[in-house]
Amino acid sequence: MIELSGVTKTYPGGTQAVKELDLAVQQGEIVCLVGPSGCGKSTTLKMINRLIEPTSGTIRVNGVDVSKADAVQLRRGIGYVIQHVGLFPHQRILANVMSVPRLLGVPKSVAASRAEELLAQVGLDPADFATRYPHQLSGGQQQRIALARMFLKNPPIIFLDEPTASLDAIA
């Protein structure tokens, strides 16, 4: 469960990205934050996983105040696909998809096998894409790689920050 109570984020200079946000998301719920550019959707996600700190208010994930939680441990329990993909440009696609499970100690053979399954699930044949680099793919293909990488982790909480922005409607 995720709870935000009176959460505000004000940047230096007085720009307010989020003002007194109250939100509760129960386990199993799907919630979409919808609004115009600059209204605080991405800022809210970044505050929940402690990429940025709120100016005021309280954020709890599964009853734990995130300001008191270890940020690395918190993030390990959240799958997060950012707006601008975030693939490692120096790594081939298979290595990109395997990166998080490998950091978590999953054996290479297990991570590779699952990564290939997920590549196929997002419509990218591993035989064609596993050895390519991110710059060799379209924006939509890169977005699907980012989704596969996040799903490989099998997180209990998933944040998708404009996950379909680069995808064709048919994808």
C-alpha cells in the first residue's frame, strides 16, 4: 500500500510541483495520474521512491515512512520505467534487461533465460535484438526493452512514467 499525506514539493525559487497531495493506493489497485505537462506526475513518483525528497508531508509504502527507510532497499521493491527509457548505452540489449536481476544476485543463466522470454513477450525476437545496442533501436523498441527489464525484476510495486510515449498504437 502507498499513502501520501499532505505531500508538497517546492523547488528553490518557489516553483511548486506538488501541493498538499493526499493519495492512498491499496495492494492490487491500478492508479493513473493524469494531467498536463508540469503538473507533478513524475515528481510524485520520484518522491515516493526517494529520487527527490518532498518539502513537506508524509509518504508511506507498506506502512513504512519512506523518509526513514533505506533508499536503496525501498527502490529494490519498486519497478520503475522512466519517461526517457534509461537504458545503459554501453551494454547490449540482453545485458540491459539482465542488469537488475544480476545486481540482485540472480545467476547469469537464469537471468539470461528469463530476459529472452521477456524480450519475446514485448515483441522483440531475442535472436534479432539481444546483441544490439540501444542506439541501434527505435524509441519504441527502447521503451519495450525498458519494460522487459522492469518486469524481469517482478516487483510488487510498478511505476510507469509515460511508458507508452514512444510506442506505436499497434505495439
